Amino acid sequence: MERKNILRGEKVQLTALQPDDAPHIAEWYQDASFLRAYDSSPAYPKTEKQLAAMIEEEQKRKDGFIFAVRLLDSRRIIGILQLDGIAWTHGTSFISIGIGEEADRGQGYGREAIQLGLRFAFDELNLHRVCLTVFSYNEAARTLYERLGFQREGVYREHLMRDGQRHDMLLYGLLRREWQELQQNK
């Protein structure tokens, strides 16, 4: 029986983050549009040293996994994918993704990376449910998550303030059986 690499797609691969990735990620952390889509924290730049320490801490966690998203052809890091807050007893986790450079967004890389992350979550970690949050103003991400089978389950009303306006944070979830059904219907 041939086994396929569960972390490798047609365009991207999920790999370990390396210390020399910190300078690239630090560039993303200078871009407020990246930060405002990736996190609800204030869009505050981080240094290479801060990011290297953050990566090291994330890699030590027992309730999560952090991956570099790399292009297959060049091995260039284009993003970060994370499964975190894993409740092993219940088989649940959150997933998040950030594609760093604007030129790499909208190319299908994020979609493929999330599919690989879901394959890892459901087939390797044996999780039951993967959920995520997305800001209401991030229509591209919402559309992507819904196309991948995530169901909108709730809303944190007026959760964050950006540019003088209140925005909702939406909660989405995907169950293993829903994901398996989508895989069979491909």
C-alpha cells in the first residue's frame, strides 16, 4: 500500500519552522494588513529575536503544532499554519493560517495549506473537531473557510475595534465526519 506524504500538496508543503525563517516572518510582522487579518492583538511589529523566541515556545507546547507553509518548487516560506488549543480529551483544536506576502495571497496556497492541516488534524492526530475564528471584515477568508466545509457556528458580536468601527469575530467549525464526506465527494 502506497502512503502519501500527508504534509505535502501540489503547490505547498507544511514543514518545521527553522531559526532562519525568523527574518522572513519579521518582515510580515511589519505589515499592518497582515497583522490585522492574522490576530486581534494590536498590529504591533515584532523583531526577529521576539519571533524566534515565540517560535521556540510554540514548538515546545504539548497542545499545539506550528508549521511553516513553503512552496514546493523553491522551498520559500510563504506562511504559517498552526493547530493550537488542542483539547486531547475531547479531540478538538483551533486552526489558523497567515500568508505573509500580499503577492502570495489569492494564489490557492492558503487553501491547500489548510487542507493539509486538516488532513494532519483528522488523520494523524485523530481529532474530532477543528474550529477557527475570522473577523467579519475578512471576506476572502470567510469565503475560503466555507468552501472548505467549515460551518458558521457563532459570532462574538462587536468583538474588536478597528479604524473607529466595531467588527464581529465569527466562529466556524468542521467535524471529522463532515471533512471525510467532503474528501469522498472530491
